[in-house]
Amino acid sequence: MKYSPGLLENLYRTMLTIRQAEESLVEPINNGTIRCPVHLYSGQEAIAAGFCANLNQKDYLFGNHRSHGHYLAKGGDLKKMIAEIYCKETGCAKGRGGSMHLISVENGVMGIVPIVAGTISLAVGAAMAAKVRKDKRVAVSFFGDGATGEGVLYESLNFASVYKLPVIFVCENNLYSTHMAIGKIRHKNHIADIAGPFGVKSFHCDGNNVLKVYEVSKKAVEHCRSGKGPVFIEFLTYRMRGHVGPDDNIQGTHTEIRPLKEVEKWKKRDPISNFSDYLIKKKVLTREKIKNIINQINNEVHDAHTFARESKRPPANEVLKYVFQ
Amino acid sequence: MSSNKGTRKLNYALAINEALAQKLESDPSVILIGQGVTSPWYVGNTCKDLVERFGEERVIDTPVSENATTGAAVGAAIAGMKAIVVHPRTDFAVYAFDPIINQAANWFYMSGGTSSVPVVFWLIVNGGGEQAAQHSQALHTVFAHVPGLKVIAPSTAYDVKGLLIGAINDPNPVVFIDNRSLYGASENVPEEMYEIPFGKGVVRRKGKDITLVSFSFLAQESVKAAEALALEGIDAEVIDIRTLKPLDEKIILDSVNKTGKIAIVDSAWKFCGFSAEIAALINEKTNLSNKSILRVNIPDAPAPASVSLEEGYYLNSDKIVKSVKSLF
């Protein structure tokens, strides 16, 4: 597949923005400035970037507890995200949602929730809306390997298949469901196989290679948008941080869940450093250009933190605001 | 209540049908989804001719997957549709607590007011008939407990049309508690579309000795009970609150301040129940003595099968009469 230099640079920028934003949260989490539960996406950036590059602004995206990357890749505003993670009034959910409830309706980020598998059926419904209106939108729900334990996933696969709905089920298999290694929670670790019995087209793909992600996602979105029904994709990946917070032992109990050797192995498969090596090798970007991009993004992230820290929290007397419209 | 112009007798089930048909007709964003929407065995006449008139894309009969189909209704609403999802037996909606309670109820709040969920959760109660514990539960209290959900429970054909249209037009999630035993009840219903505002109860019978507060099927039974009590010299005022949330506190308090006694007639369990909420309201906002507050509920037990046990379980006008007389 041929790529324009512009697309390649954008994929790199998106991944890097996600990574720098995620890593910028570590210090304020550790020093207590950020208090809400934060599930870092570091290590999985290629999936959000590669997949969302195939979506239109109006396509519907639903996420999960680990969705900063999806929000940013779909066009969500960085400042509003960081401010929301600080639970400030200037955040994308006005400090009512925090890290686990990012939203950007104008960019199609329709909802992000931490109830495991909680948005899968919502994406099916958004796809149903698109089908009724014949507006050619597609809907996606991102979820993790842990969500494969929830019954609603299978109900949704069947429902979407029966009605040929334009919905893409994206499973990011990062090999851990909170503290449980996948071998302990599933009989079989080839998740993409669950789609076949429902007549849903499926792909299994390396989730740490942004170009492979892009290509598979392109096929999936085209299939869906042309009215051929739902698609299931399993992206194999690895989270470089803990389930919640920077480390696995953030809560003081889950120490050394993951074998050090395993972590080291996956560090070598880092989606961003591998992609920047590729871009230099292919002469798409120079080392200097990459340095400039890194500086630019670091400045944006820094500004977002300043904006968030200087913003006010919502006033206590507004606790009843937004219960009903 | 209803004007004579353009009205005719219509039963409760067909009043629902007319509300659904008129909304589907007038608003292309309205969809109806749920198990049995094409089958009278599930939903009586409430969905008569809808699939024929509006097509399978907007009137969607579903596999037995309450969680996913309710979630799909919520997702469609988030994506700009006005969705109605029906559970022909309330009990099966328990499978859908996640989309109802975790998602829809919280959605507007947790998005900081940026995204609302115009969805109607239509739950049909089917008490009696030796159907036992999983075909008969009245769960209105559970939903009324949750911030972000409105709960309506109309008792007449006129009310159900106006409240259901109001529910579909409401930008918030609304739980519509329905009772199959009301389906045959007829009255004059306007042909045109109309809305009944939420949070407005209605006095079904004026009286001066005691206030009976109820809703849905038991509002009708309370009227019957009041007629029987009148024969024994007790003049009961009957209030049908119509919507549990928002609640018309004023109509209850005004009546109680006049009569000095209240019987709260509730089709669900007593413990932590809706009748407890109304009793607390009376305690907080009137000077009534606790001895003048009566809670009439079903026993704190699962619904039985055998009709002999059902007789000791479900409420009816006779039981309301008997309970009320204990206050005199």
C-alpha cells in the first residue's frame, strides 16, 4: 500500500501526541494533583491513530476506561481533555466525568465509560441510527480483552449481524484484564475467533504496527460503510503502564504482575520509536524534523497542563446541575 | 378533562398504539425497538400495524437480548434518534440495568450537559395469573431511586397517550411503567397529539375524610375502593399521581392538609419503597401524626404462583377498603 508523506506524518504526530499526553500525567498522578482514576494508553497508540485515520469527523466513536488515545485520535481537544482529567470546569465534561468520561460530540466522540463492555451496545445503537438515516456513518466501540467476558458483547455481535449494522467492534488485546493475565481469564487467546459463529467478518492484527493497523482498519471501515455489515478486529498489543495509574503496584497490592522479561520484549516493539525509525529510514522525516515535532507537541502538552491547573473546579453549589436537561 | 371535539372512545392499549403511530408518523427520528413489537402475544394491541406502516428499520423486533437491545436504544438516542425500547415483562429489563442505570440515567450528568439521551424504557407489568416471581414484579421504586431517570405510570387511556407522547418528546430518559391489566379500559381520547406535563397529579375523586394516593392500575382500584368506602360513610379523596418522578408534592400535601389522613397504595414492596418516600414527605412537610399515615403495599415476598397465595399477595379494591377502615 502506498502512503502519502502527509498521512505518515499525521499518524506519527497523533501517536506522539497521545504518548506525550499520557506520560505528562504520570507526575501529577504521583504527586496527587490529579486524583481521578487514570488508565494510561501508553504502548497502544498505534491502534487509536491507525484506526481513527480511517474515520470521518461525523463517524461515531465510543470508548472505555482507557480511552485518552481514542479521544485525541478522533480530534478531541487536548486542553479540554487534560482539564477534564484535572476535573476542572473547563474540561470536555465540565469536571463531571474525569478521565473515564471524555466526550467530544462535535468530533463524533459520543461517549467513553469505564463499565467494561458498556459502550459496545451503544455503538450498535448509533450504527442503527446511521442505518435508519442512511447517512453512511459508521460506529466503533473500542474495548479490551477483559470485555470478552461480558455477555453483552455476544448479544451485540448477534444483533449487529442480524441487522447488518455498520458497526466495528475493536478489541485491543493488551494481554491483561486489570491484574489477570489473559491465559487466566480465557480458554483461548485468539479473540478474533469469537466473531465467526455470528457471521461477523473479523481480522486479527499486530496492534503495535501503525501501518498494519491502518490497512486492516481501512478494510473494516470500507466493508462497514458499503453496507456489508459489522466487523470485528482484534489488535494484539501491550500496555506499558499499569491497569490504573502509572504502575501495576499503584494501589500497593499488585506488585510485579507482569514478568520483567515480557515487559522488556514489548518495549522493543514500541509502536512510536519503531515508526520513527521507519520514517527516517524511508526518508519521510529527518531526525531534525522529528525533534521539532517532539518539541512542538511537548509545548502543546505543557500548555494544556497550565490551562488545566489554572482552571477552576466546578462550584459546589452546582452539584445538581445536569441531572436532567 | 378531554374536549368533546375530535375525541372517541379508545382503550388503553390502543391509546398507546395511537401515541406511537402519531410520533412515528410525525418525527422521522422516532424508532421503536424491543422483543415482540410485531407480536400481539407480547404487547397486545399496543404495536398494532406499526411495522406495516413504518417498516422494519424503525420498528425493530429483536432477538432475546435485553441488555444489547436496550443499549442499542440508548446508543441510537445518543446518536440523535428518539428511541422507545419495550420490555413486555418488566422482569426481563433487569438484564438491561446497565444501559438504563449506568448509562442513560448518568449520561447527561457525566458528560457535563453536552449529551442527552432521549429514550423511553417501556416496561410492562403483568401481575397475577399464577405467573410467579419472574413474570410479575413491580420495580418502579428501583428506577425512581436513580437520579437522571423520570418515571411515569399512567392509569387511563387519556393519560397514557398524553404522557407517552410527552415521554417521547422529553430529552431525558423516561421509564414508562405500564400494566397489562389496564389495556381494556376505555374512555374518550382526543384524536390529535397532546402532551400531559410530568409532575402533575390529578384528583380522581374528591373527598374530605382521607386521601388515597396511588398510580397506574391501583389508582383505578383506589377509585373503586373510595366508592365502597362512601357506602360506609368514609369520604375518600383519590389522587392519581400519574408520574412518580417528578412527583407532584403539592397535590398530595394540599389534599392531606384538608383530610388529615393518608393511605398510600403502592403495588410494590413496603421496605424502602415508594410508599415510604411519600410517608417521609408527609412527615417532613405536614403536621400529620404518624398514626394517620397508612402504607398499603404487597407483602415483602416474591410473587407466588398458586392462586391461593396470589390472593394474599396482590392488592385490589377490597383490600384497600379493609386497610383504610383500620384508620377509622
